[in-house]
Amino acid sequence: MKRIILLFIALALAAAPARAQSKLTVVATTEDLAAIAREVGGDRISVDSIAKGYQDPHFVEAKPSFILKLTRADLLIVVGRELEIGWLPPLIQQSRNGKIQVGAEGYLDASLHAEILEVPQGEITRAMGDVHPLGNPHYWLDPENGKRIAKDIADKLSQFRPNDRPTFEQRLADFTTRIDAAERRWTADMAPYKGVKVVTYHRSFPNFAKRFGLDIEGYVEPRPGIPPTPQHTLDLINEMKRQNIKLVLVEPYFDLKTPNAIARETGGQVLVMPPSVGGVKEVSDYFKLFDYDIKLLIDAIKKTGAK
Amino acid sequence: MVRAARYVSAAVAAGALLLGPSTASAQETPQALRQEIDQLRRDFEALKQQYGDRLTALEAKLAAAEGAAPATPAPAPGAAAGAQGAPQTVQVPAGAAGAGGPSGALPVYGGAVTGSKIFNPDIAVIGDFLGAVGSNSAPDAPRSLELHESEAAFQAVVDPYARADFFISFGEHDVTVEEGYLTLTSLPGGLLTKVGKMRAAFGKVNTLHNHVLPWTDRPLVTHNLVGGEDGISDAGISVARLIPNKWIFLEATGQVFRGDSGDAASPLFTAVSRDEVSYVGHLRGYQDISESSNIDLGVSFARGHNDAELGNDDVRGNFITQLYGVDATFRWRPLQRSIYRSFVGRTEWIWSRRDQLSGLQKSTGYYVSGDYQFGRRWFVGARLDASDRATDASLRDTGGSLVLTYWPSEFSQVRGQYRRTNYALGDPANEFLFQFQFSIGAHGAHPF
């Protein structure tokens, strides 16, 4: 028994309390949230993210190196809506950081004021694939939601650093103004192509489609999270031919074999369209995400004559 | 709503502009005016937020009060656009998220009183169906067909300081609490403390539940030296701490257990009196090599009283088993194709020092395995096994396996394993094992 006590004493002695840093340490689960946090926090915060923009955010590995990031975090910003359910809970649990536990002050679910689409109705079962019972978690692909996320982040940062509140609010106002201006430009660019029909690989783009007037008519995945099957692919090809759909949008982390085959059969074009900041090298912030995606779309629409 | 709010805010701002000059003194600069407007805007935003929240709460109350009445759409905030004509929903009470509960709108099934259901733990059941063909004369070899294990998991946050996890394992003949522990998540000093019954932090395989193993079975060395399928799993207290350093992830774990471990076919520790507790220590180092590959190294130690001469009162309790282990795992998973390609290579080496009346038995065993994912749903693997027996180090069993795994979805798995075992005594075994695993309920974390 003595040995037990000694063991505990030894471990307790080894414990050195972590010192708070002057800069607020923010960890976001995705590069999108990190980008927005950077807009709002500026040099008052240091921002790190976990999932890369070019990796499937549903399947991030819970690496111990991420535990180290969370251990030091003052604030954790999550996408929520169960996007991170497969990997974030064990990371938070092992972070030994009371500040960022679910529901604690340093845990911010960025989805709470955003417009969430595709909240399932009626009975849901896993026969529908990997459905998200709380709605589609890819909501950041609407600049209006970007503003809402930014506001939540600014409020949260101000809560932590009341003295910096004017800075955060100033930066939020600035971000909002720039987003509004950019959104007018994006909407105007897309206006001539309103209602253009597309197919996407995964259900990553409902918010984007709603905002910019795309009509998503089908998915390469037969059900969320279920890889393409020959029958479904055939049905999709027929549907695309029937409706004369030319564009297949694919997230950078999916295999292009099936989308390419579909494009060959239908005379369409595959667009590797990043749904996240960091999805391709050029997309280094939240604005460039829309700049890139919209340019990609418009170029392809012009080229294929898609309607 | 948003648009209306914008008009109102514009009106307020305009009003402020009109009022401004008449009330402001001559010294007031445009900047001060701007600040004032900003302040007004902030106040207005706060007011809007406040009323929005109240409205939401009111709607939720209304929805709850209507109870079993025919579904009236009660759109959730922020979900309004997607939830047109959605079934009746109720807002999660504030603080539910703090208890690990969901947030946002939840469907209501069967009336207002069921709101308390949201505090129920996450529940999942995992079925493990195992079949075997071929020859194996070992007494504990798998039967032709069996529902090897049905594991029920209950997991939730207890309070702001702790969470609890229960894994109840239903075998073919018995029910055991595979694990059931409280985790204190926010102790000072970065100590992660667990109290309850748990799988000990000895190496890698010992910590894993059956359904996350890359095989249908456990390696020979686990069977011979580390307590078989149950492994070192006991009631005790575990403390783990990160050792801060500039270079790698380093975690030290110390555990104290009652001193009973191992399953009937391969007993490991047996405690007769209160002071025969067992100890486990583990040091884990982890380092990312690149964004797609990493290395995980561990050393482990375990010590406890064994079951030698239990019937002999004179010498009982004098026999100790000590285990030393080294484990290494290399993982590769290219991030951009992470759902299609991966490789995990792992090995564990274990040295056992078992005291018994006939003298100290120094046994060694290891396994080496590799698993390669070659498609979104397909994995192929191989494992090499060798281990002396704990009670007689002169007997060495060896074996090897080839494994093919198919994943219909994230929630089910079909696996076939060809296994050859050369037992030190008796005939070699040639078997084909096949397994269906399926999970229902809450979405668990992916193993790492």
C-alpha cells in the first residue's frame, strides 16, 4: 500500500502547473474555422488547426500530437453537428484540459447560430448511410454563415479578453464588411448561371449551392459515407444524360476513378472543388475559398456549356 | 428575420445619425459619433440576441407543452430552412452540452416528459460473431460457430469534472464488465485519472477491445503470457501524465490493481489477500514523422502475485510474476487519400518472469504484424507469432496468420483469417476463422 502512496506522490510532484500565455491559444478543428478565427482575433490570438483542408474531416486520426495541441489550448472551436464525432471526443478526453471539455467555457460549437441545412426529417436509421442527425455539418460554405461563425468567435474571444473587446469587434466589423462586399461580387458572378445543375460526390455543398444558385441533382455516393456502387453509378449517368448535367464536383480527398468514368460517359467535366480552406494550395484564407471555387465553377460552366 | 433585423439596425443607425448632431456638443468628432453608433449597434445586437434566445426558449416550451399533440413544426433556430415541416422538436436545455449531450434541436418521441432522455448515456451494442473450420485440438479453441461477444457500451459525461464509460461484455456463457470506469478529465497538474475496472496500459493489444483488433483473435503471446483474451483487466486506479518536453509526445502511466487478471485458460495474477495488489507501468513515446506517417513506441512493466501453490498455505502468496514489454507501431496514411490507403505495422515483445515451486520460468514471446488497406473497404494483413509458455519456458508455440477484412460501412465488418499454429505439445492447428462484426447505436470513436 505504501508503494501506491509513493507512486501518487511521485506523479503529483512531477506535475508542474501549465502557465497561461499572454496570447490566447485557439485550436480549431478545421482550417476553415481557423481562418475565420484569424480574421477576428488578429495578432491577439495564436491559431492552430487539426484537420487539413485536403483531408476528409469525418476521418481524422486521433493522433497524440493533436492531444498536445489541445493540452495547451484556451479555446477549442469545433464545427459540431457530429462532424468530428469519430475523432474529437478521445482527443478532448485525453487533453487533460478542463477549459475545453464539451460545455466548458473554452469549447465553442461554431454551428449554433449558423443556418443548418438537411436536418433529417422523420425516422432516421443508418440504412441511410452515415447521416448526421443534427443536420449537414458543411455549413461554413456560405459566407453568411461565415459571418455568424465570426460573430460567435468574436463574442467568445471578448469573453476571454474583455480588454481586447474593441479590437475583436473592430476586426469583426471589418471582416463582415469585406465579406459583404465579396459576397456581392460572388453572387453577381454566379447570377448568370443560376440553376445550373451539378452532381457532387459527398453532400458537402448544400449551403454553397443554396447561396450561389446551384442545383444539386445527385451524388456519386449512393448514401453519405457509402462508396459508389456500379448500379448507383449507372443510374446517376442515366439521370445526368436525361437532364443534361455536365458538372461533377469532387472534394479533393475522394478517389477520382468513378467521377472520371461518369464524366467520360456523360461528356461532362470533373471539378476537384475544395470545400475547405487549405483544400488546395492557393486557398489560404476564407475569401480565397469562395474566389477559387466560384472561378473554377464559372470556367467549367463556360467550357462545358452546362445549364 | 435577418433581413428585418438589418432594416431595424439601419433605422437605428440612421436615427442615431439624425439625433447625433442635435445632442452632441460642438467638440464631438465624427469618430466619437462613429463610436456611438457602434455602441448602439452593439446594444441592438445584444438586444436582438436576447430576444432571439427568449423566443427560442418560448418556442421550445410551447413545443414541449403541446406534448403528444399532432406534430406541429417547431423549427429550430438556424435550422429553420432545412426543417420545414420537420417533426416536433425540442430545444436542448442549456447545460446539456456540458453533460456531453447533444445541442440544437432534438426530435421529441412520445411526449414532453421524455426530455430527460437526452441525459441518457450514448449507447452502442457491438456484435462479434465468430466461426471456425479446420483442426485445432487446443481446449480453448473457438467452436464452429459462436456469438463470441456482444458488447454493450454506455458512455456519458458525469458532471463538469468527470465522465464515465461502461463496456459490458456478454459472452456465450457469462457476462462480465469488460471495463467500467470514471475518468477525471480536469485534475490539476495534467493528471488523467481513471478509477474502476479497466484494461491495463500494458503494451498495445492489452488495451484494445476485441472489436478494434486487426485480427479475429489475439496473438499467441497474449494467450501464453499476458492473461489471454481478458488480459490484464482488473479493478484499480490509473494515473497518466504527459511529460512535457520539446521533442515528442511522452506519456507515463502508473496503475494499481487488486491483483486478479487473466482468463480461466491463461491465468496471470491472483490476489488472495489485500496486500497482493498488482502494478502496471507504461511509458509511451509518439512522434509524427511526416503528416502521413508516425511512430509510436512503448515500454511496459507489470507485477503481481500468480496462482502457483494456491492450495498450499505455507508458501501461498510468495510467487510473483513480472512482465516486461516493448511495443512499436508504425503508421502510414496519406492524408489526402486517407480513406483509401493506409498501413500499420506493429510488434510487441514480452518477457515473463514467473516464480513457481519448480523455479523461475523465464519466458519470451512476440508478434509482428502488418495491415495494409488497399481500397476504401479492403484490408489485408499478416501476423507472425511465437511464445514460450508461462509455466514452462521450455515449451514454445509458434504460428502465423493471413487476414482479409472487408468493410461494408463504418458500422460493420467481415473478416477471414487463415491461422496456422504449431503447438509445442500436440498436433499443429490449421484453421480458417471468419468473423462478422456489427455495431448499432451511438457512433463511437475510430480506434487509433
